[in-house]
Amino acid sequence: MYPDLPHVMCLTEHHLKSQEVGYVVMENHTVGAHYCRSVYQRGGAIIYVHNSLKFSNIDLSGHCKEKDIQICAVKIHTNCLIMCIITIYRAPSGNFTYFLQRLDNVLKFLNTPSTCLILCGDLNINCLVESDQKRLLDNLLLMYNLRGIVGFSNENQTR
């Protein structure tokens, strides 16, 4: 294996159409899962998995709705661990209530005692200020023993 290379890359807002996904090649990586918008432009979510990893695609297309929730996932199989890596994009103009309901359904579906869940993406929620959206998302994640690990600072906000 290549310890210095990313083994999984999760990208949002890739702006690709379904027929274009195969044209973007990441050296030593395979497209593990993707979602592309078909009506609106831009958006999307894609996961690239290093060729040395054993993985399977998890079909979440039934949970997707353009602007509200664009989601894809892979299950990575190692000798001692099963990881489910989920990538999500939610447009700022998307329906937040619908997004939370669908995310809850996906997490219910994927959550098992033997699976480690990793959630990545751009949810377009301002985590620098307390809000109903932030509180509702945090509460939902806590129900599945998930928490945000990205550090936020409002230092740049005050300038």
C-alpha cells in the first residue's frame, strides 16, 4: 500500500454529468460511488477508492433529490474493520427538513454494530453560529454516535 497517498477521496460539487464521471481519472483510484445531477447544473458527490482496497458500492440513489440531498456511499472491507464512507452535498437552497429526514433514513439503513460510519461532505450549515439547523443536525448525528470533527473558528468572520 501507499501510506502517503489518500486511500479514499470524497468530493462534492464535482459538476459532472453521469456520462462524464469515467473521464476524470485519479491515478491508482477507482470511482467507488457517485451521484450526478440530471436537471440542475453543478452539485454532485463522488467517492474515489484506492485500488489496493476492497470495497463495494452502496446504492443510495433512492434517497437522492437534487438540491435537497445528493448522497453516495461505499463500504470498505479490511481484515479487522468494515467502514461505511458516506459523502453528501446539500445545496444552500435545499429543503433542510427533507435533508434531515433522508439522512436519518440512510443512517438507519447503514448503522450496524460492526460498521464504522464516516460522514463527509458539504451540508451548507453555518457551524459558527448556534441555530436550529445546527442543533437539529448535531442531535441527529448523536443518535448514531457521530460527531463533527472539523474545527471551526470565527476568527475570519470578525475581520
